Amino acid sequence: MSKDQAVEDSANMGKLQISNAIFTGGFNTVTRMHLIKLDTNNGGGLCSDCEQSYTHVSDDEAEDQALSLLSMADDFETKDSNGFGSEVKNNDVKHQPNFGEKTRRSLTSKLPVSPTILIPYRLLTIVRTLLLGFYLTWIVTHPNDESMWLWRIFNTCELWLALSWLLEQLPRLCLINRSTDVSALKDRFESPNLQNPKGRSDLPGIDVFVTTADPEKEPLLVTANTILSILAVDYPVEKLACYLSDDAGSLLTFEALSDTANFARIWVPFCRKHEIEPRSPEAYFKQKHDFLKNKVRLDFAGDRRRVKREYDEFKVRINSLPETIKRRSGAYNSTKELKTKMNPSEMGEVSLNEIKIPKATWMSDGSYWPGTWEDPGENDHSRGDHVGIIQVILASSDAKPVYGSNKNGKNLIDTTNVDIRLPMLVYMSREKRPGYCHNKKAGAMNALLRTSAIMSNGLFILNLDCDHYIYNSLALREGMCFMLDKGGDRVCYVQFPQRFDGIDPDDLYANHNTLFLNVNMRALDGIQGPYYIGTCCIFRRIALYGFSPARVTEHHGLFGTKKTKLLRRKLTVSKKEDDEMGTQINGYTLDCDDADDADTGSLPLPKRFGNSTSLASSITVVEFQGTLLQEFDSKDNRGRMTNSLTAPQEQPLDVATIAKAISAISCVYEDNTEWGKRVGWIYGSLTEDVVTGYKMHNRGWRSVYCITKHDAFRGTAPINLTDRLHQVLQWATGSIELFFSRNNSLFATRRMKFLQKLNYFNILLYPFASFFILVYCFLPAISLFSRQFVVQSFVTLLTFNLVDSITLYLLVIIEIKWSGMTIANWWREKQVCVIWATSSFPVAVLQGLVKFITGVDISHTLTPKLATLKDGDDEFADLYVVKWSFMMIPPITIMLVNTIAIAVGIARALYSPHPEWSKLVGGVSYSFWVLCHFHPFAKGLMGRRSRALNLFYVWSGLVSIIVLLMGIYITSDSRAQNHMKFQFP
């Protein structure tokens, strides 16, 4: 029987109980296993050797363990203490049932939502779906003969909006909760055992990627605080490396990073000594609560005062860098020009007036800056034309802790028992040349991916924007719990929610995105995992290389069967020199199985990853780097050596290694390779994050959404209306690009679950709803102007709307109870959804169509980050700045048209001998409802004068309520009488 058939049969037979493997001679030896079928009636079973009962496990746990054991089922070998293989017979050891469960705690827990929440939520979803069905049936079967054109438009909008809600709601039916156990992670990977008697950390390496593109829009101090929070994170120092990608190639960023590394020698030991949270100095010193709370060390207050003074001086140095570099470069350029003019032999026949000395930008050591110059002139030192740069700011550390000394003239604080090592810190600016497509952020991330593979080759990668700092120092450990727990080999990335500082108290433009981050993303976690949202994400490096997971599940049909199979993906050492097929480089052969990339599964390594031999050799070890010895398959005998924990560390990076890394970030390296197509971050869209995550899910990987008790990361978001409009425009344009590409989820493989496909399709489709929402916003005004209503019976329509609203609000209440958001958050999200749909989304659809038809690339606007405020500055001053944009025209038009329509409708009713009050009430009510959605937009336009706007909305609401009550009274009275004359006082 094949392994695939065995797994399929076991899934159909009911519950499986798998005893964990028994290890002898250390944790390195697999001796035997038992696989039995449980009696589904009593849920138990007995081991034939020891006659002890097995523990009940779930279907998912049974499948995970069955697949793990079946992958080793060909034969079982063991190793003796020297690492040599030897066969062990079944009677050599006694069976110990439930070995693993009694000795290990699970690193994570996945619990379904309480039935008191889940069952009512699903029932209400079904009720509202049926209600929408009845409602749509009614409006379709009851045409309005008086205004057929208005009725048809209304029907079309209602059908589309109902479909949009259904697409969004269905994936929310799989609600789950997750939690982690960081102490269990420490016990498993950092506690003494037979293989690691000293308890040295066995956690895998992590490379942290930080990207910046403009030191003006992304302030240097914001980036510096992000770097400091990374260097101070609670993770083994020797296993951590931080890479900063500077796409501007600016000397400002380089020198700011160097100064940041110097200040880190003070800040990081201070954080470790006093367990500081958060570990971004700007965020820490801005906290308004009592900083002495729970601090018991007598020297804390003095240490904090001295570090605060040093940080203030550090901020002054960072802020003065532009002027410092300008003065320095001016002095060097003047000296260079003077020397040239004073040496006539070098000028030849050129006159003094014709001499042109390049206005170079100079480094502090008196050499040219190889990157971008302030005045590039005709030299190759512009922002889009400069060489590649890699500089190791802080070298990697040894595994042995290095402790500081007492406070003296050199040491600002006492670090006697504090580890003062710092993680590796690298500055990188990829090569840029005119005529090459550099692929924006995705190209920078792929350059970082290749550079880090050659220099540190961490198994996992943390991706952060330059304005997102680590708020919780245990964030990396929480992410590792999901990656290293049972079944974690199928997790491609762990996505953390984005949380923000500096948002106005009213959250006028819904920057917190609570509905998306707290509801939609958590619901996706119960299917195949959340989207990748561009930052705050820990990746498995092997998944970024385009490999499929070792175990995948194919889904046949909507409610069809699942078929799980093992993929024989491996990188093996080849002993032959034959290179006929071109699949060999540096002695390695690639063999992988990709669902959507089957045509490239046997491509040679240079074709897939480029011609760097160092990069190719790093791929062969990255899959097993950091894995515990007891978790290896002894048959393959790959990965780390038996004595890897005591093996000498790698030698420090030399010039040759740096040169290899620089060659991997050249403009031509990616030519004729799979980078950006199937390997690394995917090109061709403004939302490279969504499509990159989609490709991984399409190969069968799953992702995890990790919500921590304390926020893991925090960043900044634009609070200005125009900046927010452009940010939403970029996201929506990326969705349109994906809709018209081969990465549309309609073409997804069977390895992606149906509801996951549905949700990906929804995020590609939502910008198209803009046209229907635009029409919907004008319908009430058209009704008032034309004296015609969208349906014949206003009372029936109102009844349907009231019942539907009650059902919707009950769903919202359950979502609030489950996710922790508030009614105000939900209502604000609904308001801005209408605002974006009438401003940014239509432009995005037009841009996407133009690109699809003409092939013209769409320009990318970098979202400005908030700079650090000075004392006395208004924290929300940017909120009141009005910067005109053409995208504001449709919302302003909608507000004006509906306001005028209300006035016209009321005036017409007052002076009409036979007023039609039901049509007036319907039109005024729905027009006012439209205006309510544009309140944040109008408030942003009014700026600091928004109090007058609030009064306007209050009076408008009162007038609308009075008109509504009068209309109800008159409508009911008119039914009792055939004719009624109504006199206004």
C-alpha cells in the first residue's frame, strides 16, 4: 500500500491513535512505533506490549502524527552515541505509551470559539442570508411601473451589495482562538538535556529585514528607534541578524545607522538589566504612566536618568546630520577644487573657468560616498544610478555571553551581570542603474533575502517597515512557538496584527482597521491562514524560495474529499559530475514538487535562484538549520551534526563573503531567473505582500495569525485625509492588478481551500463595488428631484430594512464580544468604506484597467511617516491640514447633491397642494443616511472648524426625525381618508 493511500484510508477509518516514537541512546534514536485503530464507540485502545491505554487525539493531530511517521516508514534505523547507524529490533526496548505528551508541553493551543458565540453567529448568518434572499426576490418581482429605470438601477446595486456581503461573511464562519506558551518554548529549546548539558539556546536563527526608501518621508529617528528595538529584543544574540535596506542609497541613513549602533551599546544593556518595555527609546520615554512601577533595583532611577540624557543627545546628533554632512562635503569639495586649481600640470590645456569639480558627498573618514550624492551632476551617484553597498556595522557575536563591568568613565551604567553583546547589524543599498526595473519594495526585499542567505542564512525572516518597532520584546519567541510546534513545518509565515501610535482619539479615518485586523484576519486563521499584509510577519525562508511544504492537502470540490500526500522535496549531494540536465550546481541537485509551478520543478539552480554558488549552497542547509537533534530522520542523516551545539562558530565575515553578497544585489543578477516570479517576493503589483502570501497558500502552505496579550509591534499611520486617500488608492490598485493577472484566485490550485479562494477573490473584487456605491449614494437625491421612489411600497421596504438592520447589528454584537472591537470602531469602518468607495476605489479601477489594456506601469507614492514631535507641538496637527486632491471631488459632490435634494424635497412638499409624503420621507431618510457616512470626510475638510459641522449634523438629524414622524402620521391618516388637506401653520 502506498503512503498516500495509507493516509487517505486512515482519515476515513475514524480516530487514529499514534504513540510517539521511543528514543534510546539519547534523543537521537527512533526504535519503534504503534499505529492502531481506535474503537469509535469507547474512544480507547490498549498497547499490545504494555497493555496501557492510549490517549484520545483529534483528527488533525492524528493526521499530523500519521504523516510524520509514514514519511519514515520504509525502514527505521538508530544511531549509537557516536552517530553510527545500527538496526534495533522491536524487542530491544519496552514500549512507553504517551511518551511525548507526558514529557513535553505544547507550544501553542488552537481552540474553537465558545459555542455560545459560534452557534448564534452561524445561525444569524443563515437567517440574514435567507432574509436577503426574500428581500431580493421581493424587489425583483415587484417592479415600480412609475419609474422602471430607477427600479432597475436600485435592483442592480442591491444585488451587488448582497453578493459583496456574502463573499465577506462566509469565511467568517470558521472562528478560532490561538495562544502560545513561551515558557514551554524555553523548556524545550533552552533547557539542559542529554545533548545540550549546558542549556545553550537551540532556537533557530532569525534575520530581520527593515526597509526604507526616502530619509525625508521616512524620518531617520523613526528608523533608528525601529533598529534599537530589534537589537534589544529578547532572543539569543548569536541567532539574530538585522539588515537595513536603503533604497535611496543615502549617506544620511548610513551615518544615522552607525550612530544608532553606538547608542545601542548603552540602550541594549539598560533594557536587559531593568527589563524595559517597550524597547524603542522614543516610545519608552514618552509613556505617561509611572515608570517606577514594579522596579525594585535601587540604581534604576539613576540609570534611567543617564540613559535619557544620552538619548536626548543622540536625537540632536541625528537631527543635525543633514547639516553636518552638508558642511563636511562643502569643506572637502572646496579643498579638492583648490588643490586642483593650484596644480596646473593636472589641468593640461583646460582653462581655470572650464574646470568642473564634482560636488561629491563625503564620508566622515574623508572618502567619497559610493551611494547617492546631494548634487549628483553627471556622475553615477543619483538616487536611481549608484553601485551596490553592503557594510557590516556590528559583527556577529559568539554564543558565549560577554558581561560588562562596573560604572566608570567608560561605562555609563553598571553592567556587571548583564550580557552586553549586540546582534549583527548590516547596511545594504542595492545597485541601481537607469533602464532597469527595480520593482520597488519587492525588489529590495529579494535583495535582502539573497544577501542574508550568504551572510547569516537564518531559517526564519522577520519583515518590518522602518516605522514599525518591536513593542513586545517576546514577540519573536511567540512567533517561534507556531513555527516549531507540532505541525509547524507546514506554516509558511506567522502574521502579527498592525497596531499604531499617534492615531487621533476619534480615529477619524479608521487607521486602526479593527474590523479587518480583529475579525477578518482572525476568521481566516480558521481556514488556511491570514493574508500577508507587508510588515510584522515572520517567514520560513524555505517557503520564500518557492518550495512546497513537505505535506500538502488537496481539496476536491466545494464539499469534496481531502487527499493528503507527502512531497519528496529534497536537496541531495550529488556524487556525479554529469551535468547533462543542467540541474547541478556546486554539487547539489534540486528536486521539488510544486502544484502551480510544475513546469519549473526541475529547473537548474542557476535558472531558479541565479548563478551565486554561495546562495545555492545555503539553500541545502536552510531547511534543517536550528532543528532539534531528536527531531531528525536518522535515515536521511542530513542537517546539523550530532555535536553541533559544541561545534565552533562560523568565522567572522570576510571581504570575499561581502563581495559575493554584493554580486547578488546587482541589477543584472535576477535576469533570466525565477526571482519575483516564483521565488521570493512576487513582482508585478503594488500590493506585492498579498500576491506573495497568495503564492504560498497556493502551494499548500498555511499561515497563522498571532495576536499577543501585549501588542507585538507598533507603527505609524497617516492621519491626514489626502495621505490616507493615496494609501487606500495604492491598496485598491494592487487588487485590480491582481484581478487581471494569473494570480487571480479563480485559477488557484486544489491545495488552496475553497473558502480561502473565496476570500482572496473578495479582496480582488471589492474595488469594483465603488461604481455601485456611487450610484447608491445618488439614488435618494434622484428620488427627491424626480418625485419618484425606487419601489412602490415604502412601508414594505422600510420593514425589510429594519429587520435586516436588527439581524446585522446582532451579528456585530457577537463579533464585538469575540474580537474586542467596539461599536464605534465598527461604525467608523463602515463610514470610511463608503468614503473610499466614492473617492479612491473608482480611480484605482480606472488605473488598473489602463494598465491591463496599455501595459503602462502605475507610479507608486510613498506614504509619509510621522516625524518625532518636539515639545509643545500638536500631536495631531497633521490631521487638520487640508491638501487638495482630485479624489475629493466625488464625495463633495455627493454631499452637496443630497443636501440640496433634502431642501428641494421639503420645500416642494410644503408648497404642493397634494404632497406625496411617503416618497418625501423615504427620500429624505435615505439621503440623510448617506450624509451620515460622509461625516468623517466633511470633518476632515472643515479642519479645526469641525464644531460647526457637528452642529449642522445635529440640526439636520433633528429636522429629519421631525419630517419622518410627520410623514408617518400623515401617511397613516391618509389611508383612513381618501383625501386630506394639510395646513402648515
